[in-house]
Amino acid sequence: MAIYLIETQQNSDSILKNLLVQLLRYQKEALIQYSQTDFLLANLPQSEDVNLYFVPIILDDKTKNYLQLIEHIHHLDNQSQLVLVTNNDANKESLKAKWPSVIVLNKNEYYMQFASNVEMQVNYYFQRKYQAGQNSLIIKDRCRLMKIPLKNLRYIESNGMHKIRFVGPNLQYEFYLPLNQVEVLHEDLLRIHRSFIVNKHAVKEVSRGKRMVQLKDNTLLPLSRTYFSEVIDDLEQVCQ
């Protein structure tokens, strides 16, 4: 697991670099910088580890090769975090439309907001790093840090406004986080709907026809068409 800053002479960002250096100073984590994109692609990590890539990018006629680089990273290391840093909201919307699952930040918005967003991505990386191989979720938002044992968790629900609820026996915690940052925290978590993540060991039965997931406490959750093919085999396996 590592944090990368990918820059070219045309797309360099001293503000971003200084922010990352400050954030990593006390974490015993190195910032790996690349300027030669061919060398980067030849050495992309081929493992299950999660990496964090920051890529400054300005959309113009010179960025075609850089867009291809982002596509390669997204394809070759698709379990990792990819954060694109651009210079205005129009570019931000264009990049977000091309890669909906990628984080896109505007470096020219209010500085404290930009710094906070960069810090959030770094903190999220360390959450995933420290959680590898553990039987608990370490959840952190801007207000608190909490450890939630997986054995106590049945499912996670979103209200669509980045407010999520962790549900289980004697368990009702709420955090302000997007679901897509939670679903990747542990291999036992399966995204079954845009509003639901389920702990696969809490599943009792799954219905292909009705596209419903029944938990061991008889709670029924929807299994959407979007996620069906990705999770149906795992769900049926834990029900055997």
C-alpha cells in the first residue's frame, strides 16, 4: 500500500504536494512521486493492496495521453483510490462524468475546503490500510472515530445524503460518509443496492426471482439489478 503523486511538467501542483507532505509527516508513510508515466505503468502494483493516487490534471489539447494514463490506472489497479485534481468546476464535472467512481477535486475552490478534502482522502486510505485482515471496521468521519465488530453488523443503509446508518443487534450508529467509501473496507461487505451494504455472514436467504436478500433476523433488503451479477454468487455461497 502506498500514496502516489503523479505529475508532469504541464500538470504539477506545489500546493497539493505540500499538503500531502504535511499530512504524511507523522504517519511514517512516504509520498512516491512519478513524472515519467511510462515508468509508472510498467511498475503499477499487481496485488490486492490498496493504493492512493493523486493526479493533477487540466483538460486541454495536451491531456489526451494523460487521460489514457488515468484509464490505465483505473483498469490495472481498480481496487485503489484515484483522486483527480483539476482547476475549475467545469473540468471537475467533465471528469466526474467520464469516471463516476473517481474522486475529483477542484484546487481553486476555497483553500480550507480543498485541504480538508485532500485530508479526507488520505484518512480514508489509512482506514483501509489499518483494516486489512481485521474483523472490525474502523469508521472515521469528521467528528469521531469508532471501531465496529463485524459480528455485530447486519447491514449499512444510506439516506442518499451521505448520511449512513450501521444496523445490528444493539447497534445503531450514524456517520456522514458515502457508501462507496465503506463498501471497500472489508471483503465481507457486499453492496446490494445503491442504498444498502450487507454483511454477507448475516444473510439467511437470497431470492433471484424477487431480487430480495433475507437476513438471519428476517430483515428483507432489496437486491438491485445493478449489483445483482456482481454479488449473487457470493450471496448464494454463504446461504449454503
